[in-house]
Amino acid sequence: MATLTQQLDRASARYLGQVEMHDSNEDRLNRLKEGDFITARICRLDPSIDKAPYFETYRVPYVKWMRVLDVLIHISEGLCVEYAHRWYCGVKKCGTCAVRVNGRETLSCWEPAQPDMVIEPLRHLPVVRDLIVDREPYERKVMELGPLLMRTQPYPGLPEYITDREMRAASYAMDCINCMACYSACPVLDLGTETNFSGPAPLVQLAQVALDPRDGLDRLSLIEHTASISECVSCYRCEEVCPAEIPIVSRVIEPLKALAFAISPANKKHQAAFLEIVRDRGRIDPSALVLKTQGLRALLSPVRALRLWMKGKISPSKTFLGWTIPGVEQVRRLFSAVKGA
Amino acid sequence: MKTRTADVIIVGGGAAGTYTALCLKKAGIEPLILAKGLIGKSGASIFAGNLNLHGHVFGGNDAEAAAMRDYIVRWYNHYLIDQDYVLKGEQWTEEVYYPELEEAGLYFRRDDQGKIVTSYGLARCAAVNQQGQSGILLMDLRRKQVIQNGIQTLQETAVTSLVQNSRGEVIGVVALHCPSGEVFSVQAKRGVVIATGPADRLASRATGTREQSGDGLALTYRAGGELLNLEIQWWHASDFKWPPCWQRMHVYPNPLVGTAKTARMYNSDGEQFFDQSTDTPNSFAPYPTQLKRLAEQVAKGKAELNGKYFTGYDHIEPEALRKYARQLKAFEKVGLQAKTARVETATTWHYRQGGINTNPHTMETNVPGLYVAGPVGGHNNGSLGYTAFDAYTCAETIKNKPAPAGFSTLPQAVLEAERDRVMRLLRKMPANGTPPIAVKTKIREIMYEKMGFVKSKQGMESALDDMRRIREEDAPRMGLKNVSLNENLGWQDALDVYNLLDTCELTIRSALNRKESRGPFYRTDFPDTDNENWLVKNILFKGGDGSFQFRTEPYRLPYYQPDFKRQKYLEVLW
């Protein structure tokens, strides 16, 4: 078993969170043994006959190394419950079996079963039946971003000269199996029609070509407007749930933002404001950020502002009085030391 | 019943179906893809870890081209293949397939000097981005290309029947769109292409994906099409035994791309019984050899076809293993270190080398209007490069046939009868009823037990009897609790039962007819490979009276011939 330090060396948001919560892969593997029973509370809905989702509970005998999918298959094929769930390959290639287990997005063929599981469909997509969601809204967003390579130089013929180093950036995004777990996990997509953000998954698909040196298309408008990439709040929830362990924020979203900023620095407003505030105050101030990026438009949502104030998320008085954290000088020194900050 | 129209209907949305559609569209012909699953997600195509390199592509020399050809003819198809087709396919993939894929953006992995990374050994393969991903990225590209080119597709849509005119020509299909529960028909002006792939999920451990149930074969047989060599059924010998859904998780025996290292297999006493580098160094995919060595262990009581033997990479040094890191994540996920672990493995029903009797040079079948693309045909085992060649050939054949003036009207009585048959299966559970999925599971368990790698006449005849009993006693009792039209997978299961029964019965009968053992087909009552009498197409077709009929046709061997007339099967290397 790796020590915490060793585990921290793996340095992914996903892994850190899991270790802290005693919910790493190692932890999960040790929770069940043969002879145990799993309690699976499954969400059911047939929109053609049910008014609302409801739950049913099943007791499933544990078998060696049981995955969440095995539990679902036991219910649908073993117990012959007419429970609709999608899967095709069972081995992390097709990406169709992603669901939520105890609230967290999970590729069911890949993750170990847990003693008590509440299983629900992915979020942000229409439910067709039980755990099956309509993929079409996601697929449409992917196609809108033009996910095919657009060469502007003529293809030199096979084999073209390219090195692995040059392809490395795009290569991370090529690990994507279109499972939509990150799409479900993204909190920005909770805003529904109030946001134009494409969600992380379409951006991963876009990155496969946008970060490919052989691609010649100017994709600024796609990144900034069609995908609305600046609405990503870098919360890392996508990275946390990605079964392919793609560093979505650091290897996809940040590089795409950098690509857009390189073409048009004016689009950097959100990022520039964020950094400026942190340098001035020592940490982010949400109301200052909103004012700097949205200006007076921010004052058009007084109800939301009031709600945030009552929850302690914002403090307008502190903002206007120009508060700083103790030790802000050290923060400012860090900024000076980092090139380009 | 609503009727749609298309120039060409393509049954199947994998590598074969999508490329056929792209070729047809380029020629100004409108295809309609009907995919039972999801394009780019279901079927065998996404499973390819690497792409085979045919001919001289990527700087291959003559010896390397010859080694791949030898692999295709001998090790992969056991001489049951048209050798001219092998050469033509090789040339086409070299000239068209790989350049087209790279131009479209597929990244065949390079090193930091820009040189392509290939497998060690003469028969070469290369990875798209990383080993293990190639099929996923290829099919993702195809899916996007299909959409980009405005090709009509209907997913989660199963063809339930081919529709023929009075002359027996296929002029359309009836299909069920699962999400809406709509049964509809499609008129095809220029033909129907069966592209349903090499994997059938006929057994309880199978590499076929969830939805597969031998549909392409059953549809074709019922329409009067000929099938051949169904018994030449491949098995994986080293797939994870646990967890159950990882029955398709392959512990690759093949040389790891870029290294000379391979997996080893051990019996229940821990004794090594297979190592590719010593047992079959020249085989690119040594699965039949693995199976033969395994059968010997089973006979000694030191392994079972369903487990109690182990596969591992623990003899390989960590630097070499690191190149294989992606595949080894499976070991880590169950808490094992690949450098020390041997995991319990079991046999898994894999690709079918046989299939629909197809002219490999035109992709025509004996049924007018009915074509094939890819390894649902019995002219080749599953191979992505040749699959694309088939798709190209099929599109060319259709393109070069004069288009009829208009659509043929589908015979109303036939449509009504089929619609009634399909709707009858959407019914409430009767008093002594059985869920359709339970019947499917029962069929698959019998196939795994009695049509496993080691077969006998007695076992096969018993399986045939079981199928008859299921058809007479279980199938008529099928019913459902929920008879809504909305994404009713249980209804789809009921339809699948009949395709499964038909395809399983045809496979068993075909197996009983081949009186030898060859490649992955092993029967203990005929334990020799007999090139004198059985280097033939074992063709099965429906007689005029509906009975099962057989005939054989020899294979021409212009360039490659086996070096023995008759040999004990277990001693044959391929």
C-alpha cells in the first residue's frame, strides 16, 4: 500500500480527494469479501408510464472483484428485473455504462462495487428509461465544435513526419471514451439554459484536434463562443470523475484557453481579473471578480446577490473597503517570481 | 406501418457499415445505416488494440509483408480463405486505407524521432495513439465522419427481417426502433448490406458486446442465403475470469508493441504451459496454439476451460512493462501489481472465422440484392484493414450496377405478417411465463458448456436437442412485466431469442458436418487436421423443403499450401 507521500506524488486532484476521504481504489477493494451481500438501491423511471422516478432495493451476492456493472447485470439478467441500463463492452472501451453511484459519476464496468450503493443516471441529460440517458445533446455539442482534423497544409503522404513529442498535447485528450461522466459532474452545466458552456467532454473531443499540430483551423470562435470556455470555473470535478484519468483542466481546458488567449488576448478578461484580485488581496473575492468581468450587468441580479450574501459567499462591504489577507505580501512576492503572472 | 426509403440499407454500424456508407455517399448513393447498438460504441471494432500493418506500409520490407500474409492465410484463417483476396486487400490497404486514415487525423504512434513504433517481429502492428486504443479512436473518427457527411443513421434499431420480392431479391427490411418502440419498414433501391461483424455473443462468456445475438446470420439464412464454416469459432484463451463483466478483458499474449516480451500461462499447479516466444514465435495471434496447450492441461486435470489456470507478465522486466502500462491498469484496478501477478483466466467465445458465403471479390451473396461487408462474411476472420477493403469493394459493386428506375413496393402481406410477429412478442407475462433474458442466458450457458473449445459429437447433439426444447417449450412462454414501447430492452430480448436459437442451431449443425479439427475448431471424435478432405468450404443452406442442406467447395491454393496432408490437430502449430 503506497504511503500518503507516495500517493501524493501521483498528484492528481482525483486521487488526492479519494485518499483523503479513505475512498481510494485500494480502500474500495477491501470493503467486500465473498459471502457478503451488497444493497443496491436503484433509480427507476419509465417516462411513458411513471410520473416521477422511484427507487427499488435489491440484495446482490458479492463475487470476486465485483464491479458496479456486475451488480446491475445481476439485477437485470440474473434476477430478470426489467431494468434498463446501457453497456456494451464491459471493459472501459465503449464508455456507455457511466452512472452515478452514491452521487458520484462512475464508469460501472471499471469501479468496484460497494456494500451500499444508490445508483442513478447521469445528470444534465434527458433520461430515456431507468439508467439510460439520451446522448444526443452531448453528441450535438461535440459536432458543433468541429471535431475533425482540418489540415490547411496539404497532406504530405504516408508517413508524414511527426514526433511523439509534438503529439503529446493532443494525445492526452485521445484517451477519452466519450463516457460523459465529466459532463454529468460539471457544476456549471447545472445552470442549464443560463449557460452556454459546452461542458468538459466536448472540449476534450475538440482538444484532440485543436491541440494537434497538424490542425490548421483558427478555432478561437469555437473555443470562446461556441464552447464558452471562460465559463469553466476550474473546479476539477471533471478530472475527479474521469475514468480514463485525463487531466481535463490542466491538459485540455487550460491549453485551450491559452490557445484562445494567444490568438486574442482580449478574451483573457476572466483569467486576468482572477489573477489580479488574488495578487491584490491574497485570495479571490467573488464579488470583485463578478464586478470586474461583468461590470454593471452584475447589479441586474440582486436576488442572487442577496442569497449569496446570506450564505456568506460574498461580503460587499469588505469588497469595497479593499480588504486583504494577512501575509498578502508573500502572495505578491510569489506573483513576481512566477514568469508571466 | 411507416415506410422509409434509402438507396442502400446497411445493417450494422461498425467499421464495415460506416465505411461502406462513406464510400457510397462519395459516389452519390444515399445509404441508411441501421445499427442495433450505438455507432462507435457497440460491436467488435472498438476492441482492436492495434492495427495490423499490411504490405510495405510504413516502410515495411518484403519479408515483413510476407509474414503478415502468412499470418492471415495460415494462422488466422487456417487456409480457409481466397488467397487472391488476401493479396488484393493487402495492396488496397497499403495504397488507400492507411494514407486515408492518417490524412483524416488518426495518429499512428511515433517515437520522439518521428519513427513509427511497431510490434517486435516480422508481422507488424502499430498503435493509434496508444496500444489498446486503436479501435476506439478509429470508430470515433468513423462516427464523426458519418455525421459530417450527412449520412442517415438510426441507432438502437434492430432489423427484424429482410424483405424480398417474388423473385427472391432483397428489396427492403423491417426494423424495430427500440427507443420509440416503432416497427417500420425501409425500401432499398439498390440493395441491402449485412455488416453485422464477426462476434456473436452466443455463449455466456463471449467477447461479443451486450446486444449481439447472431442477427446477421439468422436474417441471411432465413432469406435463403448460404452460410459457411460457422464452426471455425475463435476463442480467447487468456481473458480475466473475474470480475464477470471482464470476460472480455484480454491478457494479450502477443508481443508487446515495441518489445519482444509476451505473456505466459500456468496451470493450477503453477507449471508454465505456454510462452509464445518459445511455443509459436512466428504467430502474430497465437490463440489456437494457446487453446491447444490449454486443452492438454484440461485433459490432465490441471486446468478447466472455465478457469483454474493463470496468465501473467511477472517474468517481464518493469521497463518493458511500462510500455504496456495502459493495458496493465486492469491489474492495478483489482489490486494486483502486474510485475508480480498471475491472474486467473478462462476461455471466451471470440470471433467467428466463418459466416455468410460471400464472393470476396464483389461482396455478393447468392441472394440478389443482398451484399456483405466485413467479417460477418465467411471469407475472412475479423480484421479492420480487410473490413475496410470489403466495404470499398461492396460500394464499388453496388455503384457499378445500373440503378433501377424506382423503388419496388414491399409486399404488404409480408410486412403485416412481420409486424404481427414482432408485436406479438411485446406481451404481458403469462401464468407460467419466463422472462426473455432468462431464455437468452439459458441458451448461452448451454453453448458455453456443450459448444466450448473442446467439442464432441455427443455434446453437440445434446446441445442441438437443448435448442429444440428451448424453442418448443421456453420461447413460447416468454412475457414481460412492462409492455411499454419506450426503450423496451426486454422486448428486444424476446426478438433476439429467435435469432440466437437459429444461429446456435446452424453453428452446431455446421460443426457436426465438419469431420476434422482445424484452427480453433476442435472435436475429440475427429482429432486430426485433414487437408486432403476438409480444406473446403463447409456450406450450409436452406433446402426447398426448409431442411438443412450441406455442400462443400474446395479452396484454391495458388500461393500458399499446407505442408502436410493429415496431422494430429494438437500438434499442428496453427
